[in-house]
Amino acid sequence: MKFFSSQLTQIISSRDARYNIKRLARFLALLFVIISAYTVIFHYIMEYEGQEFSWITGFYWTLTVMTTLGFGDITFTSDLGRAFSVIVLLSGMVSLLILLPFTFIQFFYAPWLEAQSKARAPRQLPEDTRDHIIITHFNPISRALMEKLEQYHYEYVLLEGDLGQALEYHDQGYHVVYGELDDPETYRNLRIGQAAMVVTLGSDMVNSNVSNTVREMDEDVTIVATANSADSIDLLKLAGCSHVIRMGEMMGRSLSRRTIGQDSRVHVLGRFDRLVIAEAMAYQTPLVGKTLKESQLREKMGINLVGIWERGQFIKPHPDLAIKNESVLIMAGSTDQLRSYDEFMAIYRVSDEPVIIVGAGRVGRGIAEAFDERGLDYRIIDKDPARMKEDERYILGSAEDFSVLKKAGIEQAPCILVTTHDDDMNIYLTIYARKLRPNIQIISRSTLQRNVSTLHRAGADFVLSYATMGANAIFNILERNDIVIIAEGLNVFTVKTPARLVGKTLIDSQVRQKTGCNVLSIRENDQQIVNPEPGFRISEESELVLIGTNEDEMRFMDEFRE
């Protein structure tokens, strides 16, 4: 009953709906006048023929004829009566069988359906809603972000300007509100003054419009926008954005950090104060063939080996885990500790050959810029002449063509990075590259999260999805901390020490046994303890830096977070 009343209120409150109801009422009134007139004429003609019937009978005859039921129990005997019957019949067919259903559907039933739809995708949030995140545009980034917000129990709302799309997203289980993106009233209905953040993920022009509209409504709310062009960053900040994220450049730099085929030195993935997360290739180093226990990395250098990547599979550490030629070591330690590793392994250089980049779009150019800063050589392939530069490192052609790959140096290259925005093409090129060079390092970009596992099966060593990276970048701003993506599905993240862990030692807490997460460092009293010993006692005002898969992270939240 409450749902019915809300729909009725929705209809009555709409000016167009009220106008349609008035037109329907006028049509019904006209129809009643016609039926009454026919009833009166029926009596006059019956008296002319010498027959006498009641007024109810006249009304009954008119309705049966107009609706074409025509039982035949009451008939005229004169030509005048029969001609009148034909007129009543034809007018009834037009008014009752054609005009009435059409008018009822257009002026009442259709608005009723629309009201039902709008009740499923409301236009406003309850007045007591606060600390929520408003997200515009549904795309892979917003989908991944909404899943992460649900994981951390943040309230969010997806703003959609198309009612049909809003209903579709609602049916998929997302919290959707229907409204225009550039209407100040929309954000007033979304309780913008009580929101924690606004995230706009459209084109640069749409994002600037949204940011400007939101900033007029609230001067303090955090606004995060994505930018496709570097030229748009300043404009978006002038429009009111607090943070502007260039996804292409961010993805490019992240993928470039995964390129480790040219040497055996450590490559930094992220920093948490004194804690450094890095990776290094074991290929042709003295570590190959040894177990983790035999490597003695912690005993000799203080380094915490937190896991090994082997062709897209993350293997958690244990003393008997063997290090192979294709193993990539994930390490955590201080700068000095990792520097000592470099001093020991720097002589084991893998290759001087250039790396191959497939795709000269925003991601590919971002990788090239990062390589230029690191002094690494590369060859970049693209079939679009507009993306070519007057640089011998740029090669025009399709990466599907072996002659183009050969010109880029596929036979000697230590690594190939596949960066197109088409996941199907990335999967195809990954399979192709793995067939051509079984030992080459393959790094791929995935637009959709669901294709990450497919790319790993195709032969990719590392895959980063556009969606996960964007979602984590935005979430970092919300939480005011850092989540470092080691690889798709494996993150380093920080949490405030849960009450259940206060006063316990690391070994007593059983964090690793219960959740699969590994504690890399502990911050307390403005100090950071890197790779704490098992007997270290966790204090109340501390913060943990952990590493784990997405599933491990969720288990930690379910196990310890209140």
C-alpha cells in the first residue's frame, strides 16, 4: 500500500501527469454525454415505433451496441431505427474500442508505468544520508569503485541521467538515483552538503560541467575527476576539482614499473614511508634453484620476501618454496636493505635489447615517457599514422604482422607490453607473443576486470586492469592512504589497528593464518617498524601495512574490523 501511495503521489505531483489526467477526464465526460444523448434518442425512436422501454433499458441498449456486443434482444423495426443503430455502432467502435484504450494508455497507464519506474530509481536521498560518495557515469572504473566501497562499507549512489539506464543498473543491484548531471537541484536532492566525495568519470567537458555545478552547491566537498587530456587538468581544477586523475598516464607508468627484463636490480612498486615494496627478476642469478630458506634474504639483508610471481600466479612464501628462472621476487624492506640487494645482484644483467610497446595511445605514450626518464630503450608499434613521431623508435604497422614485430626486435626483446584498449586484441597478441618467444616477459593492460584471468591464461606474466587501477586511485583519496597494486588481485594496503589485535604479538594475532595477509610494517608514534619480528607487540595507536590478495583483504576486514 505504501508503494502504491508513493506512485500515486509521483503521478499527482507531476505537472505533465496532472495535465494528462485532466485530458482523460474530459474525454470520459464527452463519452458520457454521447452515451446519454444516444439513450434519449433511443426513447424517442422507440415511441415513434410504438414501443416503450425504461431509461435503464435505453442505457443498456446504447452500451451493448456501442461495445458491439449487440445481444439482439432489443431491436428497431423501422429504417430510421436501424440507421440510428448503425450510427451508434460505428461511433462506439471509434470511441470505445479505439479512442478510449489509446487515451487511457497514453494519459494514465503510461504515466503510471513511468511512476513505477521512477519509484525504483528515486530522484533524491533521505535527509539523514551523510558521508556518502556520489558517482557519475557507469563504466568499468565506477563498477570496480562501487564494489570496493561496498567491501569497506561505504555508502554510495550512482547518478544516472537516463531513466532506462538507471533502471537497468538498479536491476543489477547498484544504488542508483535518477537525475540530470548539470542540474543543481539534482545535487541538492543528493544531499551534497553531507556527502564525502563526488566522483565524475565522463568526458573532460562533462566533468568540468559537473565539477562547476557541484562546486556552486558546496565549497568544501571533495571532487575527483578523470581527465583524458593533459590540457584539461588545469581547466578541471579551475572548475572546482580537488583531484584530477589521468588514467592513461597512470596506467602507463604502472606498467612501465613492471618491466624488469633488462636487469636483475630491484624495481620499486610503491612506498609507505620507510617501507619500500619492490620486485626483482631471479633470471640467471645465484638464487635460482634455491628455496626461500636457503636464499637467506632476511638473515643476510633484512629483506622480507612476501611472495613470488610465476607467469601470472602469485605464490605465497614458505621455507621450501623453490626459486626458478621465471620467478619474479616480491620484496619488502627499507631503502638500505634493498640497496644491499642491488649491490649483490647488479652484475647479473639480463639484456640490453629494447623493450617493445604495442600501442601508441595514452597508455603506450605514458610507458614511453617513463622509459625515457629511466633511460631505457624501447620500440613502440602502432598502425595509426597520426600517432607516429619523427623518431626511429616509433614503428608504423600492425603488431599482428610478424615482419613489424621483427623490425621492433621481437627475437631479442626481453619484454613486450600490450597496451591497446581492445581486450580481445590484447588476448590475441599475448598468445601470439608467447608462441613466438616462450621466455619473453609479457605485460598486458586489461580494460575489463573479467578479462584479467583470460590474459593470464593466454600467457601474460602481469596484467593490470584499467578499472581496478582507477578505483584504487580514487579510493586512496577517500581513505587518505595508499593502496599499491602489485598485480591484478594483489594489493599492499594500510589499516588502523583493529581493537581485536591491540596488545597481541604478531605471532599471537595469527593474521597470516586466519586471513592470508602478511604484515609488512607497523607505524606507531611517528615511527615505522619495517618487517617487524614475530614477537613484536601491537599497540593501540598504530597502523598496519599489509599485503594480500583481494580475497585475503576481505577476510581480514571480516575477521578483525568492527
